[in-house]
Amino acid sequence: MILFKFVSLYIDACLHSPSMEWNPDYFKNKAAAHGEHVVSCVEHILASVDYPEIGYKRVTGLLQLHKAYGSGRLNRACKMALNAGIPSYTRIKNILKNNMDKALILYNESDSAQSHIPLHHNIRGASSYS
């Protein structure tokens, strides 16, 4: 009798667990709220694992990072990880933890604002060295 109750409770818990509704589309829809680069990282992570449950756990961790860092920063970190060719939970978490995504913003703003070469009448061009 006790064993039957335990098995019954276990089956009920399994049937109502969140993992029953987990599939790639579920996570892509969750990631879409945080940006297109987050969706790309989710797709890459899910495609790179042998067992879907492992990918689901990694993606869940990735999506939880928005609580600590915000959706904008998460999207920028995913963009950096994709550009580096290694979009993984660990890499993205390290990018956020070390504020590397903020450095990208500063670099892009300074790059578009002005050239790193100052304007001066005494600066020679490439033709002076041929």
C-alpha cells in the first residue's frame, strides 16, 4: 500500500513537471523575448548536444542570466559569443561577469564617433612612404 502511494505520487509529479512541455520551440520562444542573438545561441546549444535534456538544462541556465544582467546585456553577450564561434553557457556567463559586453559598447561608440588618428596638418599619408 505504501509503495503504491509512492509510485502514484512519483507518476503525478513526472506528468506535471515543466520538462514535459520542454522542446526546442519552447526555448526559442522564451529566448525571443531577450533578442535575436539569444535565439541563435539557444539554437546552437540545442544542436550541439547528444541528449536534448542536457541542452534544455544549459539553455535554461542561459535564459536565467537575464535576471542578473538584463536582456540587453544578455543579447550583446550572445552576439559576442557567436562572433567568437563558441556560444556556450560558460562563455556567455564569463562575458557578462567580466563586463566584456560593456567594453563592446564603448568600443563601438568611440569607433563611430571619430577616427583614432587625430587630424593634423603634419601627418603624412601612405604616398609619402613609396
